[in-house]
Amino acid sequence: MQTAHTKPESLVLAIFGGSGDLTKRKLIPSLYQLFKQGKLPQRFAVLGLGRTAYDDASYRPHLDSALQQYLAAGEYDASLAEQFLSSVHYLAIDPAKAEDYPALKARLEELDAEIDNPGNYIYYLSTPPSLYGVVPQHLMSVGLNEELNAAGQPAIRRIVIEKPFGYNLASALELNEIYRRGFEEHQLYRIDHFLGKETVQDIMALRFANGIFEPLWNRNYIERVEITAVENMGIESRGGFYDQTGALRDMVQNHLAQLVALTAMEPPVQFNADLFRNEVVKVYQSFRPMTDAEVRRRVIRGQYTESEWRGEHHRGYREEDKVPVDSRTETFVGMKLYIDNWRWQGVPFYIRTGKMMPTKVTEIVVHFKPTPHKMFTDSDGQAVPNQLIIRIQPDEGIALKFAAKVPGSGFEVKRVSMDFTYDQLGGLASGDAYSRLLEDCMLGDSTLFTRSDAVEMSWRFFDPILRLWQDEDFPLYGYPAGTWGPKQSDAIIERDHSWTNPCRNLTNSELYCEL
């Protein structure tokens, strides 16, 4: 992933929602890591923005505590933290009020003078989604979207938007139109932190840098693909947000759709942002639309219920704080989809996500077709097809499963593993996903950020499902906390298959099991 992009010598990063949870848990620790590695611009400042009544003197100790809490063990250095936080500032404003933006513009100009910055700004929207369409319009009202500084010279003006980008197709189209009125596409960075993970990026290296996989990466040799992204925790304190969102909006429409695209995309002619993102859009365009009857057969939604699990009582979703007792919001989605193109015609892609599952794991399992003649079988007389497992979290790595003869008489075979884990390369840096994406934004490299047409194409596929779910007759199945989701989700896997349920680390011989 070589880029020709260069980092500016000076820059101000303005974080809307500077007093919020994402800022202290992810953004500031990731910026500290970039500072520690010497990857920030030479002259750099952070400006936190929010309604909380901080000033510079009170904001910095707040963030220092966050660094000590959220950095990995051994990463915090008091002296370095003090140097880094000396470049962090705060301005109390209400991002929803247009009358507060002249003060923001004046404060940015003050910071320009302090660090000799020619008006280079990046705005990070770490805010509730309700403000995603408000903030850009207020920035436009005071000219902070324009790629010219006060002296009329070219300046960096970029805006980073967290997911979800839109609540449905109509709202996504409306948001895109708001941004088009004041920003060019190259100024927009719709962030999906999944794409900042090294293992996600390695899907492309695995496919396009290795000649042994590309000849097999098609409908002739691959039987099915499974993509799983599940968590062993509930919604914690996010009941108010989550009940208005649900698993499909929170995970499927963005994270899982991106993983499908990376698995299925064609190799770009050159590796640059435009050509790479063109191939992602082509995958979304190839998603086979589903009729209402097909949605009822191929999509299962569920909601976790109370249970006794691992010696503890776990309450159900409807007992969580700020969740209505009659909520029909899904915490689990299982889906079967097809990609109608030359490479993947007829190959089913199974995707699922859920809360309160037996483990936390994100992985892709590519199931290759069995040999045409079953000359060798396992102890049950079954063929042992090959599997390629790409583990994104935890225990990041790759495993290739193949058959080997069991020592002794006869010709019984058993599946064995040839594997690689990323800790063999020295491990992944703490906060790697956000650090990588923040650095790319500073460099002006938009490869790993979502483009407007990709957002729209993804919503065009998933929006009919959401509309059908508004019908109260569409089933919502319960599943006990600590299980692999509703039993009804097994119905979307063909009769001879079942979900691949991970519960061990990547290199363990008991990698998959039923819990």
C-alpha cells in the first residue's frame, strides 16, 4: 500500500465531541501513539470542542487520565504525555448552534498564529449522528469548508465522519447532498475503523500478492464464504443509541459489507484510492436484490434474552437500561447473500453479527469445494474440504486447513492446520486502527475510507430489508445470552452445512466447537 501522499508541515485537528467517550478512549490515545512514533506534523495542535465547560488547564489532566487508562501496558510515558498534551487545547461551544462558529473560526486563527499554520484544518465528527448534517452546514456558514486560508492561499480542509452514515437510504442520500454543497469528495473521510485493522488490509495482500490463491479464488473452487463478527458483551450503557440503531445499521451495512467487498473484489489495475474504491462499489452493485419472500427466507434477526451463563445471571436486551420493554430492535442478524458476477455467481456468502455471543471474534472462513472423487475420508467416512481462515480479532492471523493422513494402517485423513499469527511480526501497536486512519487522513490518502457512491449502493441493498422489518409480522427470534443466536438462523445455511463457530485461539487444534 505505497502512497505518494505527503504529510503537511503544520495542521490543526478540531475534534467535535472533544469531551466524549470516543475521544478519550480512542482518538487521543491514537494521536499519542502517532506523536510517540514521530508521525504527527512538525507543528501540530488538537482543539477539543464540546458543551462541557473545560478550558486548556482542566482539559489536559482529563485526557492524561484517559491515556493512563486506555493505553496498553507499558505504552504510557509521563514525560512524553506532557509534551503531547501541551499541544492540546479546548473550546467550549455547542456544535448544534450556528452562532458559536465565529468563535471557533477565531480560535483556529489564534492557533494558526501560535504554531505557524497556514489554515490547514481537519475536522473530526466524534458526535451523535444527529449532528452529522448540522456541523458541515455551520462550517460552511463561516467559510471553514473552503480550501483557501485568510490570505487566499491553498489550505487543507478535510472532515472525518464516524459511522453510521445515514439511518437508511433516504437519510444517506440527504447527508451526501449536504456535504456535496460545501465539500468536494476528496475532502470527505467517512471512517470505518475495521478498515484500519492490519488483518483487514492483509486480505488484499493475501489475495493479490500470492500467486497460489488467485487461480482458486472463484466459483469453480470455493463452495461458500462465512463472515462472522460477534461480541460476548451486551449493549452496556448504550441502550438509548442502540435501540434506535440495531445490529444491521450498527454492523452489517458498514463493517460486514466492507469485509464482503474486500473478500470478493477484483484486483484494481493499480493500487490507488480511486481504483481500489471503484472495485468496492462494483461488489455492492453486484449484490443480488432480495424479494420480500427471499428476505424472510435468507435473513434472520434475533434479540438476546436473559440466561444463566458461566455461573452468572445475564439480563435480556429488554431489561437493559434505556431500552423499551417491548423493543423489537435486533441484536443479532444472520444473512445469506449472493454476488451476481462472473467470479462469484452461485457462491453463497453467509454473514452474521450479534451481541452476547459465546466469544468475541471477527473472522472470514473460505470453504473450498471437496475433491471430485472422495478417495480419502475421515473416521466418519466424510471428505475433509480445505478451509482458509482469516482471523481479524482476536489472535489476528491466517490459517489454512488441509487433510493429512493419520499415521498407521489404512488411509484415514484428518484436518490439520498451517497457520500464521501477527504476533510473529512483533505484534500490533495499541490503537493501530485509529492511528492508521488518522495518519492516512493527514496524508490525504482516502483509500481506506468509504466513498459516497459506496455508501449509497450499500444502503440500496439493505434498505428494503429495514423497510420490511417495520412490519410487525416479521419474526424477531429470542436467543439466550451466551449462545450462538436463534436456532432459526441455522435454516439459512444449506442442509449439509452449519455455521462455523469459533471458540479457541487460531492455532489450537480445537479451533471450532459448539458451545
